Amino acid sequence: MCRAVGKPLTHSQVIELLKKRQGNRPARELAREIGISAPYLSDILKGKREPGPAVLEALGLQREVVYLVTR
């Protein structure tokens, strides 16, 4: 079982981590390294799709759903 170690990240922060991981290399190279398609990686980086399990694992993250009371 995984354990939360740090504070929760926003979607934007996850994308920034992914961009840092990419560095100056082509997105295709990072996609190959993670085991996903280049178009899928591009969609994640543009905020069009959510990062899936392979991406989260590559970044050392896990997804957790949170519900907040709004009223």
C-alpha cells in the first residue's frame, strides 16, 4: 500500500513536474521512457487529458480523490 509523503499537488504542478522530467529533450523521448504515446503525452502537457498510472508512477505520484464540503 502506498503512503502519502508530501502535500497534495494541483494538476498544474503535476504538469510542471512532467515538464521538468522532460527537460530539453523531445517529448517523444520522454513518452518512450515512460511507456506512453507521444500524442498522449502532448495532450497531458496541454492540459487536455489527465495523467494516467504510467505517468504518475514515473513521477513518483499517486492519484487521490478528495471531496470538499462547499456549503
